[in-house]
Amino acid sequence: MRRYLKVPQLAAVMGQCVAGGAYLPALSDFIIMVESTSFMGLGGPNLVKGAVGQIVDSETLGGARTHNEISGVAHFRARNDEECIRKLRQLVTELPPPLPLRVQIKEACSPRRPLTDIYDIIPADHRLPYDMRDVLDCLIDDGELDEFQADYAREMITGYARIEGIPVGIVANQRGLVRGPEGKPPKFGGIIYTDSAEKVAYFIEMCNRHETPLLFVQDVSGFMVGVEAEHSGIIRAGARFVEAMATATVPKLVLTINHASGAGYYAMAGQGFDPDFIFTWPTGRMGVMEGESAVMALFSSEIEKLERKGLKPDEKMLAEMERVRAKYEQELEARFAAARGFVDAIIAPEDTRTALELSLRTALNNPGAHLGVPVLPYGAPNEIDR
């Protein structure tokens, strides 16, 4: 972080910082310690007594005065937490200013609909349809979505909008049954088809060229399967979708509002591709597939064999099917994902715009991200260094 990315590191030790945890502030540019409450040491007083037989108190061993006067490990000493925070703020004001942003931020506008309307828009049953445009009306400034290819592949919504004045390219899944062109059958919302994958890939590439941050609003059940899908070249289109997303260097934010399943989850900037921030509402459901789909995948062949013999599943099989279904229901929950670091935060709908604004402003300050230049690790030179 310090040597290769040149990110300043400030550490405030405002309590106990023991063993390997002490190396974290030691790797910082500045260390501030607070009198009487701070402690840094590879071992605390009890460990020191047991290991080397020395009897010493915490303050003498590794307190604020010790590390400022004797060891020189710390750089500043504060009398209390308030003074420590003031010192941190002063150090931040002395840092060099960030590079100018390459996006045009305008004055923020309120959304067309209040954020609390989301509680009425999203159905209680995750399987029921709703209009994603109603959700976007609650999230984007003045509800103004400059939709890209609005009449084509309508199961995917793409377009330009602003959130608190910051421009974003929206990629969102429409839900419910989506009417197709005249003479063509309708499509299932939440499913990615060949034409919608190609549409989104083109849109992502265009946003990347124009240095517009991307917001993926996930309610996706996966890619379409079947004879027609395969014959239409969905493998190639899906690969192009994933490639466009994975190689885009602009900031990428994810908001999961309902389903995030299968390869569709990955194409919509899933965790495996390390987007800048991943948020979910409490209604988010993340997994390879839904519980019922898992049950069918595991037991359908056995059930078909029984049906050919005129039999039905016994109690043991039914119990195992229910166990699988319940396990998937538990692991699909947003809390399960958040507890394992698969998402950065579970946020309430009314806090969404605030979280997205903060994340966009943060991501736009990443070196290289807003310049369209990937930052190379381990000291490899990049365009910014040259």
C-alpha cells in the first residue's frame, strides 16, 4: 500500500494492540498513541512475566509515553481520544490533493420517488415480479435514466444516470415477463439471453471508454439454457459479457436487491471479479442456485426412476430433499454472505444513495481507476509513474 500504490497510512492506537496486530500500525506512515489507554507490544505484561520473568505494567512496557520517548516506534502522543482524532484530521489536511476527477459531477437532485417506496415496490415473496424502473426511480437523481437501447433486449436495463450528481452507467435486471418484438415470444426477466448479453457487453465497453463508473443492480437468476439459447450462441455472448465487465477499469459497484445466482451473478460483477464495493439489501440472495433448483438437480433422476415404477419418494428421501432445501435457504441469505465477507455491507434501502455516493467518491480517487489505467502490483511501472 505504501511503497507500490503510494497510499498514505495513518494509525491511531486508541486501545490494546498486541502481537501481530502491533505490526499493522508499525507499517504506517504516522502512529498516534493516547496516554493511559494505548498499548503496543509483541507481548502483554502477562506474557512477558511468563516468558522472561519480568514484572511490568502495560504503560511502562508499551504505553504512549514509552513508544514516544524511549522506543521511538510512535510519532505523536495525544492526551485523549478527542485530541488524537484532531491530530488525525490535521495529518489528512497535509496530504497531497488527489488527482482531478475525469467525470463531471453536477449538483445533486432528489430521486423521483422517496427511498421508502422501495418497501412497497419489492414483493415479500422473492419469486414475484416487479418493475425495476420503479426501483431506479427511488435511487437515481430525479429518476432520470437516459436508457441505452431501451427497445432492444428489454430484460436488461442499461442507461446513464446520476447518483448525488455523480454520473454512473446502470446495468440492471428487469423482472417479470418481458414482452418481446412482434412475432417473438416473451422473455423471463432476471434471465440473461444472447441479445441482452451482447447489449450489456457493448454498453460496458462504451462506459469504460468514456470513463463512466458502473453500477450493477443485481436481480439475476442466470443465463438462459436450452436448444434455442445454445443455437443462438449464448456461450460466446456470455463470454463477451464477462470479459467486458472483467476488463473494465472504471469503478464498479454492485447492489444486490434480490437474486444473484449462477453465472449471471458473476457476469453482473460478482465477488469473484473484485468490484470496488458490493452492497446488498436484506432481501439479497446469493448462491449458485435456488434451493428448489438444487433439489431438482440432485434428486430428479431418482424421482424419475421411481415414477417409471409407479412409486413415490419415501420418507427418507423426502427428509433429505427438505434438508437440502433448508440448507440452501439458510446459505442464500444476505447475512450468510456478509458474515463471510462476500459483500461489503448489508444496507437498508433508505441508506442506499448515501452508501453509493460515498463509494463512488472513494472509488473515483483510486489511482488509475478514473484514468482508465490499471494499477500494476509489486512496483511494475504504469502510465502514471512514467
